[in-house]
Amino acid sequence: MHSKWLTAAAKARLTDEVTRAERGHRGEVFLIVENHLPIQEAYYIGCRERAIELFSEYRVWDTEENTGVLVYVNICEHQLEIVADRGISAHVSPTVWRAMCDKGRVRYCQSKKPKKAC
């Protein structure tokens, strides 16, 4: 779990959620929540590219069975991206990952009190 702006309580709750989500499969999940794209990169990359960059930077791929999964949430952009290592991508199709991202984004947008364009 990595986020520079979440409270300690929010980080603890999300860490518990990730731990629960890891039960029952061999994937190793790493969650990164950013408020926005870094200013110096915002005009050059999108959320997917940022997720791939962070997958490498945080060495999410460095697991014994190549089963690292990065869940990247960008609050400002209302985007959720999943980047999975080859050990788990061999068992989960890109269509399933995209459906999970879409479902998460919809649930996030529905949870906002004043509706924003999602």
C-alpha cells in the first residue's frame, strides 16, 4: 500500500482489504493511490502508462512466482488500472482485468455524494 496523502487510518483499512483480497489465490497485490498524475508527467503519460511505470519502480514484478499485481487508483482522473505480472496474466485474460477496473470505477463514482463526471 502506498499513498502520500491518505490518512494512517485509511491506509490501515485499505491494507486490511488488500490482505483479505489476497486470500484464496497466489497473486501478491500492491495498491497505489495517487491524487493526481505527477505534474512533470501529466502532459506526457496517461494513467495506464503511470501504472506500468509504478509497477516497475516498486518492483511489483519481483515475486517468487511472478504473480505481482499492481492496483493503481488515480482519484483526480477517476481511473483504476491493474497491471499484472506474467505468472498471473497467464491465468487471467485482459478482458477480466478491464472488467474489474470498470466495475471499481463505477462503484467509486456511485459512492460520491455530489455526482461528478466519471
